[in-house]
Amino acid sequence: MKERLKHGMVKRKKRLERGIKSLNKQIEIHKEKKEKAAEEGKLELEKYYAGEIEEFKRVREKKKGHLNR
């Protein structure tokens, strides 16, 4: 039984690590899109991407917290 729990925790840890890695990629992609929107003078789009980036960062920190338990 303990081995099964340990295995489940390993899966959970890997899943959280993959999620954090994915969020980091999304943050970078959205930063590039935000910069492009700023260059094109699209203020509303720039605000949208800024909000998305903040949400990704919030979720990433939450996942990091779960990972460090």
C-alpha cells in the first residue's frame, strides 16, 4: 500500500513539474505577443495579454506551492 502511495506522489510531482514548465512557456509566448501588440499600438490587446500573464504567474505559484508540500 505504501508503495502505491509513493508511486502516486511521484506521478503528482511529475504532473506538477510539467504544468509549471508549460506555464513558463505560455508566459514567454504571451510576453512576445504583448510586445507585438504594444508595437502595433493595440492597447486593449496589450492589456489582455498582461492580464493573461498575471493569471499564468498566479497559477504557476500555486502549483509551486503544491509541489513544495
